[in-house]
Amino acid sequence: MPFSDTAVLGASFAGQGLMVLGFALLLSHYFRVYRRAYLRFWSYAAVWFGLSSAFQLVQHATWLEMPPWALAQFDTLSLTLMYLALSLLALGVFDITMNSMPNRRVRWRIYGACLIIALVSNGTIGPSSDPLVWQPFFRNAVLYLISGLTLGAVGVIIYKLSTPTMGPRLIAFAFFLQSLKNLLLVSLLLVDSTALSSEVLWLFTGLLNVVFLTCAMLGITIWLLETERHKAIDALQKAEYMNRHDALTGIENRDELMSKMPIFIDSCRGDGRELAVFMIGVDRFKAINDTLGLRGGDRVLVELSNRLKNLPEQALALARISGDVFVVMYDHLHSREKAVAMASEIQQLIHKPLLIDNKHLNVKCSIGISRYPQQGLSAEGLLSKANIALANAKLPENSNIMMYREGMNDNYIRLVDMEPDLRRALLKNEFVVHLQPIYDVRTQYLSSFEALLRWQHPAKGLLNPDDFLPFVEQLGMSCDIDEWVLKHCAKLISRWRAQGEKVLPIAINLSARHFQQPELTDKLRRLYREYQLQAGDIELEITENVAMSDITTGLNVLNRLREMGIRVAIDDFGTGYSSLAYLRKLPVDKIKIDRSFINEIMASSEDSTIVRTLIELSHVLKKQIVAEGVETAEQFALLSEMHCDSVQGYYFSPPVNEEKSRGLLQDFWRKWISHNRESGKEAWVGSR
């Protein structure tokens, strides 16, 4: 090759090498900034392509006068690096399209295949007897064919699968251009095997390579900038969506609801429609969380939101405004009756059993309703009225669907005012326990006590339970109050025993919320260990409704309590489910007949028959009967004739403070010891 041709060829290779080196540095910089895997592989590809050009430059430097074997080695290295560059380019495209990279083993196999192709096309291995293998044009034809097809495929993939923006289109154009150039060189080689020796051709191909590298660098820069801009826009849109929607359920949140409600109100004002706001609160949701865990509770909320999305009549708006509270709105319910009917439909949908972690769960809800314009003219006012109606719907004595009406504010305001006072009372130990004696009917001796809570209010004096316990339940403080009573009675029993008294059991009422906690028995074990109590020192009382609301959970808890030796009584029996058929299933020790039956026992034959039947049935089931609210000698005489086991009420003693209770206890033991001595029996001192 003439010196001038050699110089042109060397300058071409040197220029391409410098361009590729700059391209590699640019890609490496972008990789450190954006951490995209394909940028790293493309930077490697550029480095190998540049080294391949350097080896080709050394091959064609005739002034070096290298031996043939060295030229063959440089030729093999040049080809191998060129094929490696193509494979790395393809791997980068795979990462772009699949958003992942083949594993290391697959990549090393690809690199090995590139080496084999280079060695075969160079004639180092393979059918060396075939003179065609040793012809330079064959090697070059294979190289340009493979590179042309690879670059064309890369261009097609980028064009088809990337976003239709300027950056990817420019990169695809660069690869198409280089593919077209290489395939054109293959065609020229097939026509004339000496075509690559033309100085003009090398100048032309070098120019195309420069154009290719320039387009590729510019396209990648634009692509990355566009990608980052789109990511920033997506992040802003996602943040805006999250600001307007509940992260757990995907439905709208309170802020979005508040922004839309004025629009709905204006629309209803314009054409005379009514806007109905339904505030839905899940009952005993804390117990659900305690039973299923926080994740299980979240799954319940997601399922409930999905049910509300699929209401038979599409809601105007649906939002989750707090933990277990949802809001649904309609603008076509033109009467109070239609609003209540819709609330009933919502309840029926929510009350359908749920299957969470292979457990069937019955979720109940309460609903408070407010309407525009009857109950308010603003979004805040309507939600406030619906919230007040919901708070009233959760009261035990009320229906679980409540439409707001005048006067509800008073109860709600009282509830709000009561909360800090109750929490202060717990912290400052303002509660006191009075004990009501329970007497054995046959002997008329004291047999146990029932703990009754009082509040020594600093301003209002001594308050009875009816004055504050309903608010305790609404505020979710029943477990805290129960634990205070349990601990107080445990301390009292421990103190009396340390002072030499032989104690009798104290019965403590347990709220529904507390009874349904899975950790109830663990709490009681810790309490018994801390105060060194015996199993019979404390008895627990639960209402009939609590025991029967979830029969499976109720049975499990009652069985665990029985295993601990703790006696359990059903309080206020006859006022709840009246589930005589289930009575035999409940592992309880006592049944307490509600005072409403005892009050009418003398005047009503029906009540007298009910009490007699309950006593007989309980004795058949080997359960003791306690009659509450015994006020007169006639009532006591009739209960004694019916073989009732125990009674409590003002006929024997009202609830008394701890000092008087201790006096009653000491008086009982004096009478007991005296009775046994008079009858010639050894006094029972027992371990109590």
C-alpha cells in the first residue's frame, strides 16, 4: 500500500480511536451519574472498539516492519475485541428493553462465542485447508456482515421499544447508518475483494464513523436528559396522586374529599338536589387488629374499600378519612327514608363474612348520616354532623344507623369534654372501687364481692358508673379502665392477705373490647405472678352479648381462663341473645340473672317462671345462679324457695368502700368460726 494510503488509513484509525475514547469517557461519566447498567456495557464496548482500531493501526504501520506471526496475533486481537464490542453493545440493548441483564454465566458464554468467531474468521482454527479462509476479504466480509446485522438489529429494537422521543430516534438513526455502511462494505467486498484498499473508501467510511459516534453521543445525552425529566414528572404526578389518595386503599383521602365537596354542594344548590353524606365506622376495629395483626387489619380495610367501590349504586364520592372511617356521598336520595335504606344496603354489603388468612371474620359497622341543606351548608359542617351522628350510632343503646338531628351535639360535646378528664383520672388515680357483697342463699353468709367502679371527681364529687362508663366505651378506654380495676383489686387482695386476712373472691366486670383481646390470659398470668394471687382470688364477669358475639373466640378465651383456674360468670343474663341453646356450650361457672327480672318477680308470673326455669336449667348444667338487685325480704324468700344459690342487692348490703368491705370480711370469718365451734366442727381456716 502506498505511503499516502497508509497515512490516510492511520489517520482514520487514530481519529476513530480518539472519538471512541471520548465516547467511552462520556458513557462512563453518565453511568456514574445515572447508574444505568447499559451505559457501563456501552462504555466497555467503546473501549474495546477503540483498542480494536488501535491494533488495526499497528497492523497497517508498515514502518514498524513486524514479523508475520506478530501481525497475525494483532489481527486476532483486533477481531476478538471488535466482536466483544458488538456483544457488549447487544447486552446493553437487552438491559434497555428487558430492564435486566443476563446472568454472569450467560455473559461469559457470549464472550467465548465472540472469541471463537474471531478465531474461525481469521483462520486460526477451523478448516484451514480451505484457501478461502485465509483470504483477507473473507475475514472482513464476515466481520462487516455480523456487525452490520447486529447494529441494524440494535437500531430496530431501540426504535420500536423505546419512547418516541428525539434521543432514542437519534441513537436508532446512528445504528441504522453504521449498519447500512457495514452492509455496503460487504457488498463491495463480494464484487471486488480489493475494494477496501481504496483511499477514498476509507475516507468515506471514517467520515461515516465520525457521524455515527457524534449522533450516538448526542442521542444518548438527549435520551438521558429526557428520561430524567420524565422520571421527575412521574415522581411529581405520583406525589400529587398520593397527596389526594389513601396510600393503603387507593381511594380518595380526606383532603381530596374536602376539595371536592364544595363543588358537589354548589351543583346540588344549582338544581335543587340533596347531598347525603354517609360516614361509616368499623366497630371494634382495634380488636380486629389485635386478632389479625396490623397487616391483617390493613387487608380488612382494603377489602372493605373494594366493597364500597362496588356498591350497587355508584357513589358520587368515596374516601377514607381516618383509620377505620370511610365516607360515601350520593346526590339523588331525596328523602330521609331513601338515605336510611341506602345505609342499610351499605351495612349489608360490609357485614358479609370476610376470609382473611383462612379465618372467617364478621365485620360490623355503624353509620352516621348528614344531608345538605338540612344539616349544613358547608363541607366542614356536613362532615362534622355526620361524625356526631356516627358517634351516637356507636352508643350501645342506639341504632347503628343514625341520621343527624338537633341535640346530638350535646352528647358529642360532652364526650369531647369528658376525654381529657377521664385520662387525667387514670393518671392521677381518681377512680375508687366499691365492693358489693354477694351472699349464699342457704347460709346467708358472705361468699364473695363484686367490684364496682366509682369516680372521685375533684369538682363533681363521687360519680356512679352510669355517669362516665358509657363515655369510656366510646372513647376506646375500656381496656385501660379494666386493667386499672384488675390491678387495684389484685393489690387489695395481696394487701389483705399480707395483713393476715383470709380473703374471699372478688368478681370484676370485663368489657367486650378487653375480653376479645388475644393477650388477655397473658396479662392475667403476669398479674397473678406479680401479686402472688391464687386462682380463685379473682372472678371475671362478662355480659351475655360479649360471650355470644363471636362464639368461636368466646369459647377459646373461656377455655384458656378455665385452664388457669379462673371462674367466669355471665352477667345480666336474659337481656341479650337469650341463647339458652348455647348455654351448655359455654364453659362458665356462674350465671347472674339481670335485676330487671328480679324487680318484677313478685308482680309478674312470666318473670317468676323465667327465673325459676333459669335456675333449674343452670343446676342441670351444673352452673351456679346469682340473682342481682334483691331489694326486699319477699324477693329473697321466693329466690330461696326456687333454690337460687347466691344473691346480691340492697336487701343485704349496698356497695361499700374497702374499709367497710374488710369489716364485713372479718365479721364473716368470726361468724363462720363461731358457727363451726357451736356445731362441734373444727373451724375451717383454709389457705385463704
